[in-house]
Amino acid sequence: MDPIFDLAIIGGGINGCGIARDAAGRGLKVYLCEMNDLASGTSSWSTKLVHGGLRYLEYYEFRLVREALIEREILWRAAPHIIEPLRFVLPHHAGLRPAWLLRLGLFLYDHIGGRKLLPATKTLDLAQDIVGKPLKAAMFRKGFEYSDCRVDDARFVVLNARDAVERGATIETRSLATSAVREAEGWRVTVQNRATGETRQIRARVLVNAAGPWVADVLTGCIRANAHAKVRLVQGSHIVVKKLYDHDRCYIFQNKDGRIIFSIPYEREFTLIGTTDQDYHGDPAAVHATPGEITYLCEAASEYFTKAITPGDVVWTYSGVRPLYDDGASEAKAATRDYVFDVDESEPNAPLLSIFGGKITTYRRLAESVLERLGRNFPKAHAPWTAEASLPGGDFPVDGRNPLAARFIAAFPFLTDPHAARLVRLYGTRATRFLEGATSLADLGQDFGGTLTEAELRYLYTEEWARTGEDVLWRRSKLGLVLSTDQARAVDDFMQELGRQEMGRFTP
């Protein structure tokens, strides 16, 4: 029989992959299965921010905000290629929250999290500053500008998974956990390969349910166990439109209904607007931005910008389901974003930990907390280590992205500036792994458009679990925004062919 794992994890989102990375780095033997692609659920449908959550201060979530603010700079240092600082403009809206209250909240935001690298808040004259120009004339006089960070969320998940594997973890995508049964010395988990239909069994001492929106389904269907905590599914949708303004600042607007929306420069040529908050009932895999949500976001943004935004301006929408801990809040927007663990130790030799809630920003601390909570089961585990470690490709200074792109162009002079910049944003130093040895663009193989080449696709297949065009164009990158339908189809055909070639190698 196969050797027993210390830890088995169900779910390949940011929490599952973060736990796998942390545990593998402590010397534990780790297994993770994900029923679809990595980050195919909630973790790829966020607002793409590493942030403290300014609005959570209104709900007195001081511990969560402080933890998230501390994590911002830790994560930025770990992955400076996919995380970068942003400045957010918060206009003072007369008749809503008073200016003194906003300034007090921003003072706390600047100081409770030990900010060291990011610039502090400043007050703006929106009648004079360039950031006031896209806004409706005379609507705002005063505003505040503060710091948070952008993140490529789906790539963030993949980099954690990649690091986990390089530290010894086993990760299987498109592999569904169909049952988990307690035995005398742990768990026996049956996993089905969704591509081939084949099943296998693995054994593990401890089981972690990090299935996100499916956390309750895994408990009742796969594990056949009850949880004391309850999950509240909250839908958040976003729209993407052509670039609304030329500067690089973001906006956070306070709506009259009490919600806030963000407007964020996105993928160089676009603007991202979101998010909504509404309770969701149904299959999380079927979630989509509803016409009502699209209209709401268009109308909300049009309240502030000189340029009116209509549903016809929307070039892409996406929607995700947040698996929040059900704290009994009356409104979805007020439900806590903090994480809660439900631990079942009815069989001490086979504990089960299920995760409810959480944010991308706090995933690293969540992983540390999971391993601390399960510590007595792993007496030989090494000490916490992730606070000082870079993620794959992030081994360069936080201010070194442009020098890295220049270095690539010097080493591979056939790269254009946009091509080099894109590779740095996605892969950091690891771009050399598929550029090495190339002396011309032709050496990188077929050109699929948008600077996407055959060499890059092969790397994504072998190193980053990408199997379909969707994996490549919407999770490993956002090139789906710029490639034509024919180009996107060619990418998918190529990835499918790589899969057939691999299956052929293993078919007797």
C-alpha cells in the first residue's frame, strides 16, 4: 500500500494551496486534490486586491484589518511580479460619511498594520488634482488617497501550488474526492481522475476541507459529517470596460445604498469595476453576473464619472461565490470576511478541519493558523517559515520589476518592451525557463497572438497544470481580453493536443 500522507487537502484555491505550501515547507508529506483547475472557483474571481479592507473598519473587524494590513507588505515582498502597489482615491461625498470619519478611518488604516514600504494617506483637492478630471464636475471638492496593492489572484494560487510541489507536495488537478472514510490511523480518501474516470485511494493522518463554496457539500456528500459552522454564499460580480482614464490611480466610491465599488486600471487597456454583494443560492459553478448586477455597476459608476457607462460598454464580466462564515449578519455586505475553522476531533487519530471564509490577503496567516491548530498531530514539523520566503519568480526586490524587464531584453533582444513586461508580470525571474536558449522569436515556436508563444504554452502545461485554453487565457493570463475567437480556439486546440500527446506516452 502507498505510504500514508501527513495531510490531505480537498480544494485547490488559495487556502488549500497556501496550506499545502506551508505544510510541505515544514517537512510534512502533503497531498492535495482539486476537482477542476487550480483557482477555478472563488480564488480567480476576486477584485484582484491585496488590501486591508478599509470598509471592514465600519463593522469593527479590527483584528482582521490589522492582520490583512500586515500581510500586504509580506506578500508584496514574496511576489513582486504579480503584486504591485496601487493608490486609491476616496472622494468625500457630501451627505454620506463625514470627512473627519473618513480621515480617522484612514489614520487607523495607515498605522495599525505596521506599514513600512507603502506611502501614507494624503488629502487631495479634486478640483485641481488630475485624479479629479474623470469625475463629474463640481461633484467632489475633497478626497483622500491611500495605499493598497493589486494581485493577479489566479496566478497567486498557481505559484503557491508550484512552490508546494517543489517542496515535496503532491498536487492533482481535475481529481475529485468522492469519499473520505475514517480509519484507525487516519483517513482513506477515494479520488477520481475526471479526465480518465480512474479512481485511486490515498491515506492521510489529517484531512483538511478547503473546498471554498463547496465546503458544506464536501462535508455532507464526500465525508458524510456534520459541521457546527455554517457557510453563507455571497455572490460578487465585476464588469470590465475599455479604459476610462489615463492615470494609474484607482477609485473607491461610497454609494447611497451603503455599498462601495472600486474602479481599477486593469490589464493596461481596461478598467475593472466591482463588486456586488448578494446572497447566492444554487450551484457555485453556475454563478454568473446577472443583468441586474451589470446594470447596477454601470449605473453606480456613471454616478461619478463624466463618461456614462452602459451595459453595451462592457467587454467582459465575471462573478464568484464567496464562502463566508454565516455570522447571522442581516445583509450580505455586512457578513464577516474573517476565517473560521470547524474542527472535528471526535476521532483523535483522524481529525478533520473545515475552513469557512477567508480572504486572499490573509491566506498565508490562515495557513499558519491551520498548522498551529493541528500542531499536536505533527510534533516533528518545522517552524513557520513563509513570512520571509519568496514565491516562484519573485526572488527580486519589490522595486525591481522594470530592471528585470530590461535584463530580459538585454539577454533576449528579440523581445519587445510589451512582451518583456508581460512576461515579468506573470513569471518574474522564471520566464527564463522557457526563454533559455532562444536567439529569435521563431525559436519560441508558434505565435498565438498577444505575444503568447508555443514555448510559453508548453511551460504552462508542464509546470503550471494548464490543460485548456480557458486555463491559459483566463487564469494563467488575461489574454482572453485581447485574443480573437480564432486565436483563442487555436490556443485551446494546442493545449488539447499536448494532453493527447501526454496520454499517448502513458497508454500501454
